[in-house]
Amino acid sequence: MTPARVLALCREREIKAVDLRFMDFPGTQKHFTIPLQALTEDCFEDGLGFNGSSIRGWKSINESDMLVVPQSETAIIDPFMKNTLAITCNIQDPVTRADYPKDPRNVARKAENYMKSTGLADAAQIGAEAEFFVFDDVRFDQNEHECYYHVDSLEGEWNRGRREPQGNSGYKIRHKEGYFPVPPADTLQDLRTEIMLILIECGVDIESQHHEIASGGQCEIDMKYQPLLRMADHLCLYKYVVKNVAARYGKTATFMPKPLWNDNGSGLHIHLSLWKQGEPLFSGTGYAGLSQMALFAIGGVLKHAPALMAFCCPTTNSYKRLVPGFEAPVNLTYSSRNRSAAIRIPVYSPSPAGKRFEFRLPDASSNGYLAFAALLMAAIDGIQNRIDPGPPLDKDMYDLVPEELARYKQPPTSLEAALAALRDDHEFLLRGDVFTEDVIDTWVWYKTEHEVESLRQRPHPYEFAMYYDI
């Protein structure tokens, strides 16, 4: 899709508005809109100006001018807005015309380029399984004298006894029994199918959609593997489509990792494989059919996993998901088929093209550009330094005696601990100028100041239950 073809598409489809989109530092998509007449072929080279000081974690007010540079290959017809074309943009400095280091998309681009420069591979294929909840109602607030949240789902087990306008059918999904039920218990089948079909229309290859394990509307739609940057673009589009289809149905979708206590949380399972000249590099005769390169890559990811979690599990809520008993990974090891391991090697197919490993710690509150880039950099470090991943864990970890379980490292249990790990271990991210010291410092500062400390200072509702009468 060249700039000329984008303009021709606009004429063919009677486009009247062009939505320019980019990702802010923490991972929320931003946009502004121009009339079609303002989009020329020169815009794809020269860019358009905006105020960077109003974007979280970016420029100060005395150096606020920045450019969005539309990337023609990302253009889609917006499925929700009238006569609108949407284009993803890169961010540049208007004076130097250099790509902005804190633009997350720029970090992902540099990670791909660094991989190619090493000669190890020419493509990093990413498959993404993003889980989310769809609720019928959500209310929450936090101020000086109150703090609460309330979420509701018509299919939630807790609503068995509620009177409903059309009568209560009784088909409610039991606690932790939400995996693959058929309608009418699965009330979200049409909603997920609509999301799937819209994503396909927008150029995203989809493998499947289904209800997930939790009661109360947990869903998953799996995207087929793509090169790293394209998959990060697709994840942005995925979230946009999910939230807007939910709104169209009068519901609300969230990628918050653990919105329901004592039920399964939502992850972002990232599948990684490296390729060169069209050949898969992770297929071999080693453990679970993997090559030695793949095992070294796993070694790198496990070594750097605590630091990776600062980008891959980037919210305080992320760590409420990573607890035993809910199919979330709770140890830093790898395994064939074992979902309690941080890294799983799928064994669905013996095909060399299907050989990959799945990093199960991340969740979809992450900024995909940063999470995918950091994962790739850890894998490359493992390959370059021939990092041994150690023995796999093929047993059920819940059956292990404490002495045996103690042999395996545990992931950080809080965002604060993950940020501390990133401070101590980020040299591997700086290679090729993929991440910069400024990016690392800003990330740690922003997450500490605006999330870790903000939560620490506020009373928690459960503290009232525990301590009010002390």
C-alpha cells in the first residue's frame, strides 16, 4: 500500500476524514483527525505537527513540537467511523527529523533491524493470544473518602439468583468452568464472531475465537503469527476493535489482567520463532523438537524474565494474575505442554514451521511494541551468549515437595520488584540503540511515580474488612 494507492483508495471509498494514530509511552493509542483534502503524498514524507508535551512520558512544554509521519502500509478503512481512513504513524523530531526514541513503534522497528544486523535471523514471527473480559456493567471510583469497584456480567455465576427483565434462564457459567461452553451459556458468541470478522476485514489473520475459563465474560481471539512490527500494529487494532464492538453491543471490554478476584485472569501469550531466508530456525532434534538456537533463546528469556516483566506485566494489577491455581505461570522455567511454566513449547504439530515457544507471563495491559521488542532482545542475548536454560519442568508443580520446588526461580510478585530488576538488568536492551537509557529511566520513573506510589498511598477496601475494628 503506497501513498498513491492510499489516496486512490480514499477516492474509491469516498473517504472524507483521515485518522492519524500512534501509541503513547505507557501503551494507550492516541489520534487526531484531518480532512481528506489535507492528506497529500508529501504528508507521508514530511509528516504533520502536534503537541508532544501533552503525551504521557514524552516532551517537556518548551520542546513540545513533534511530527506524526503516516505509514501507508498500515492504512485501513475504519469499521466504526463514517467515511474514515485510519493510518498508524511514526513519531519524529521536526528539527532533526530523527525518529523519536520514546516512540514505542520506533523501539519495535529498531529491534527488528538489530536482529537483522546480527545475521542470526531476518524475521521474528510473533503470535499473540490476547485475553479480555466483556462485562455488562462497570462502576468504580476513588477519592478522599471512598474507593470501590463493581463489575457485572449476565453470564456470571454470581447472578444465578437475580431477577432479570426477560427472566433468569439459569444458564450461568460456573466458577472456572468457562472454557468452550456453547450458547446459551456462552452469551458472547455473536460478539466475538463480529470482532473476528471485522479484524479479518481490516487485514488481521485470525486463527480462532472462543470463551475462556473464567466466569463473567472472559474471551480470547487468537491472531495468526506475523513479523514483530506488524503484530504490534495488529495488537493495537485488536484492542480498538474489541472495545468498539463491545460498546456497539451495549457492553464494556477490558484488558485489565485481573478484574475478578479468585477467578482466572487475562494474559497475552506471546509465541516467538526466528526465521532466515524463509526457513524456521527453532526446529531441531533437541527437547520438544527444538533446535539448540531455540533453547539458547529460551535461556536468554528466562535469565532476563524479571526485567522483561517490567514491560510485559506493566501494571500493579498484573501481579494479582500471577498466582498459583489459575493456569498462570508461577515459576521461571520451561516445559513442553505445562502451562504453569513461564515458557511452554506447544506440541500440536510436528511441522518445522510450527516450532516456537510461548512466553506466558505477559498480559495485554502491556504496550505491544515494547513488550515484543524486549522479548526479542532477551532471546537474541540468549543465542549470542549460549545461555543454558537448565532442565525443563514437566511435572505438575503443585505436586512438588517444597525442596524440589525451591530449585526453580519464581518471577517477581509486584511491579515494584520488576522495575527494580529492570534497573539492575537492562544492558541487553541497549544493544543496537533499540532501547536507550532515557527510555529505561523514563519507564521506571513513570511506573514508580504514577502507579506504584499512587497505589501505595491509598487505603484499600479490603483493609477496612481486615483492620477497621482493630
